[in-house]
Amino acid sequence: MRRLMETASPEEQQIILTTWAAWARPDQFPVLQEDWFSWLVLGGRGAGKTRTGAEWVRGAALGRWPFAAAPIGRIALVGETQGQVRDVMIEGVSGLLAIHHRWEMPVWSPSRRRLEWSNGAIAQVFTAEDPEGLRGPQFGAAWSDELAKWPNLQETWDMLQLGLRLGDRPRQVVTTTPRPLPLIRRLLDDPRVTVSRAATSANRFNLAPSFLDSVNQAYGGTRLGRQELEGEIVEESADALWSRALIEEVREREAPPLVRIVVAVDPPASSSKRADSCGLVAAGIDRDGIGHVLADATLAGARPHEWAQGAVALYRRLEADALVVEVNQGGEMAESVIREVDPGVPVTPVRASRGKFLRAEPVAALYAQGRVRHAGAFPALEDEMCDFCPTGLSSGRSPDRLDALVWALTHLMLGPKGRPRVRGL
């Protein structure tokens, strides 16, 4: 293919690049049997999932074998946010606009959030932020991207399924890096779902060799690497303090009015770019004494002034009451760098006298008592929660997000010895 591209004219190169049969791997083509309703494409980062989904939509809209026997007139494009659908699924380097020949290119109308082909086929944009947007429209096909990252996951999925009702055989493709979520488990067990899998390395032809070398060296064999590079569904640790099922039970769409909000900061021990992440988690408490996790804005590889700016920005955005800062390592520096960014922000220093697991246990008990809610989805934070056991994270890394969560909820809901505060705030 490289030699062919080098000798081809620009016109020929464009034709080659947009001829999917010349590039696709077997896992990137739909199975040919007639009895599947959903095609679940599980893959690592950069494994070619976006191209797979976009080519499936292109084939469905144009009525091309093996994607469809005839053009499908109404198609849903569903992603985490409107920006994600636009920047990845439609305008991205492997998105719908990039893969069409110029003579078959659909017209993209951002204001109307739709793509229109010359044969009359239409693809409409929807997001998991607004499940109700899927109430009413109906489709003959759908492409759902990065399903495991969706907020309002089950509600959005249900609304989409109720809209897939046009034609003799409506179908959908789901492209996602897997997570051990109940919905994904159900799809894997559903006989109407066909599954294909691909690791990041399967797409090495289109990836920088240095990228593969660096990520394999950093994450190869770890839980994160198995999930994000190999496309495996990695289950939670058996002895972790939290479970996936528990977190799903405490999830809510949005928090009620809150009487107090804090932003907790777990600074890295070093200012080096290779240091641990700076945990930044916001939480609040309502009049009934229920805690609500509001945001995870953790920063990786940030210098002190960068994470201080991030902490202050989150504090201002949420109109919080205080910044709770862990000061065991470089405590005075942590406080001073925040005051350099904004001297008006009230800083509450906290100091660890016990190990991470012992500090986390009373907070885990609050979850078990039903006294904490998650206002939305926080995938990276929840991964740490469900992987954290007495020996730490399986990756060996510091649980920076979890530490910040523990500091925030401890400050709001627990006394200095981990005992619940008296209600009636």
C-alpha cells in the first residue's frame, strides 16, 4: 500500500484512501449473517473504531454491500457530547466527512445537527447529555460512539432503542473502549449482538511507532493497559472498597441544592512533569446530610501553578466554600502557590495521619449507607474506586483522584476520626 500510494497521482491517492476494502481488517467489517441487531465493536485506543463506525454509516446511507441491501434513510449518530460527535464522528480524521469521495460527500449542517446525502439519506446528531432529544425521532440505523463514557447511559440507550423502528431490519453499531459496565455486560450476553475486538497494536500501520513503544512500556500488562490498549473488559478488584454495582446505584443526573461545596486538592509530591497527577475533586452536601460528588478535574503532569489555576477555576465555577488541600508533602508550598493564583480563596489544610486505605474506609461506608451520590459519570475516578484495595491500585500508581474524593467527603461529612458529623448543617 505504501508503494502504491507513492506512485499514485493525487486523484488516485484520494480514491485509494477512501476505498475501505483496501484498508479494512476483518474485524472492521460487519458479519454477514442476517440475525444480528447490534454490532458491538470493542477496541483499544487508536484501534480504528471510529473509522469502522463511520464506514458502516457511509455504507448504510449509500446502500452498499455488505453494510446494507438498500439505502437507509434515517440514521442516528449518538455520542457523549455534541462536540464529541462533531469533532470525532463527523469532522475527525476518520470521521464521516473524511472518508467519502468528493462526489458522494454528504452536506453537513452544524446548526441543524444533520448530514444529508444526495440520495435523501439523513443522519441526525444526538448526545448522551440529552436523552430526551431521542424521544420522538425514529431511525433505521444508529451509530453509538464511546458508549462506556456516556453520562445518563441507561436512559440514553433506552431512548435510542425505542427509536430504532424503521425498515425491515433496523440495526446499530456501537464503537467503544470497553469498561465493565452493566450495559456492556448485557450486550455481550445478548444473542442478537455480534462482537468484534481489536487491540491498539492491530492498527499499527496508521500509528506512530514511538506512540506504541511508549504506551506499551508505560502501561503494558497493567489494568489500564489491558483496558485502553488491548480493549479488554477489566473487572473490578474483588477486595476493592467500592463496586461498579454500588456506584451505579448512587448515580443521579444532577445534584439538588447544596448547603456547602468544597474542592479537594491532592497535590503531587514533586513538581516534575513525570510526577503523579494532581487530584482535583469537588463535592457538596445537601440539607439532609447527603454528599454529592460534582466534578473530577484531576490534572496529569501539571506544574504547581497549573494545578493551582485548575483548582481555583473549579472553585470559582462551582461557587465553592473552600479549597481543602492535603499538606503532608510540601504543604506550605501547596498553600502558597494557590494564594499566588488567587489570594482571596479560603484554603483549608488537611494532614494525613493514617494510610490511604484506612482513610478511605469510612468514606466507603458512607456509600454503603446510601449517603453519597454521584451527580453524573466520572469514569477515571470510578475506575480508581473499584480498583483500590489494601495493596493500592493494581497499576501501582498513586490513587490521586480517589485521595481527593476522600478528602472532600471527609471534610464535609466526617469528623477528624472518621466519625459521621452530626446532621442539621
